[in-house]
Amino acid sequence: MAEQSRKQAIQTLLSTEQIHARVQALGAQITADYSASVEQGRELVVVPVLKGSFVFAADLVRGIDLPMTMEFLGVRSYGDETESSGVVQITHDLKRSVEGKDVLLVEDIVDTGLTMQYLLKNLATRNPASVKVASFLHKPARAKVEVPIDYLGFTIEDVFVVGYGLDHAQQHRNIPYLGVLENG
Ligand code: 5GP
């Protein structure tokens, strides 16, 4: 019964198969792009931005065939439930220095771009060798600032999506596909 009502409430936008294929392709691209610097002895640090990117990051890193480390950034964006204000609080900071390392930030979605703009500025002050961005989703219709996305999963329309790590009021993160809340 619960399964039935969940299916009625959430319409599939991207299936698990579509997501898997795209994320594996991104992993292969990242492997190719970083293999020279890793061979030269530089550390690749993958930094998921919590909470929303945890599922994407877990799949993405398993598609990266290189030695690498992970650090986590927790952020809270001040704003209403569905729109960020660009004022970002870091709720969990990196535990190791990223100085001289190649940082790959992993986001669930770039919407207005304000969160990523803040994070890129913040990371730059820590003197990494490079910073690149992998984002599972991009909603260009709502962009307020342009931020570079080096590895993009999918571009989507202006709809509020849940599943594959993304929430609505902290729910639905465990849904294995990407969906749209019909009454959300
Ligand atoms: P931005 O600062 O780019 O506007 O916001 C990015 C953050 O807003 C994302 O990391 C995510 O937490 C949240 N967000 C933006 N659009 C959506 C959406 O469609 N669904 C969900 N669940 N979160 C979203």
C-alpha cells in the first residue's frame, strides 16, 4: 500500500538505468582527465557536498579507476524550503588540507548557482592545485550566477526533483531514481 501511494506521488524523470549509464560515463571521463596528474603524484580529493550528493558521489567514485581520497563538506543554505539565498553556512568542514591537491567538488544540483559560487570562492582560499565541479543535475532556467560545471549528469527543466539523494523536507533521499513530486 505504501509502495502504491509512493508511486502515485512521485513521477519518474530519470530511471535508475539512465542514471547508472550516465554516472559511469562521467567516472570514465574523470579517470581519463586526472590520470596524468595522479601518475605525477598529485592527490585527487573528491569532496561531496552533503547531504544531497551522497548517493551520486557513492556511485561516481566507484566509477573512478584511480587512487583518490575523500573529504566531506556539509552546507546549509539559508532560504525558504525550495530556494537558496546564497548565504551558506558550512556545517561540516574538510578534515584534511587540500593545499596542492586536485579537488573535485560533487554536488547534487546546481540551481541558482549561488551555493556553488560560494563554495568555489571558499575553496580557492585554501590553495588547492585545481578545483573542478561534478554536478548530477543542472537547472539552467533558474541560474542567477554562472558557475562552471566540468562534469554534468543531466540538464533538467524547472521542476522540483527528489530521489537519488535529493530530498523534500528530508524525505525521499532513498528513492533509487529521480522523480518529480506531483503535489510538491
Ligand atoms: P543553488 O544554490 O544552486 O540554488 O541551490 C543548490 C541546492 O538547492 C542544491 O544543493 C539542493 O540542495 C537545493 N535544490 C535546488 N533545486 C532542487 C530540487 O529540484 N530538488 C531538491 N531536492 N533540492 C533542490
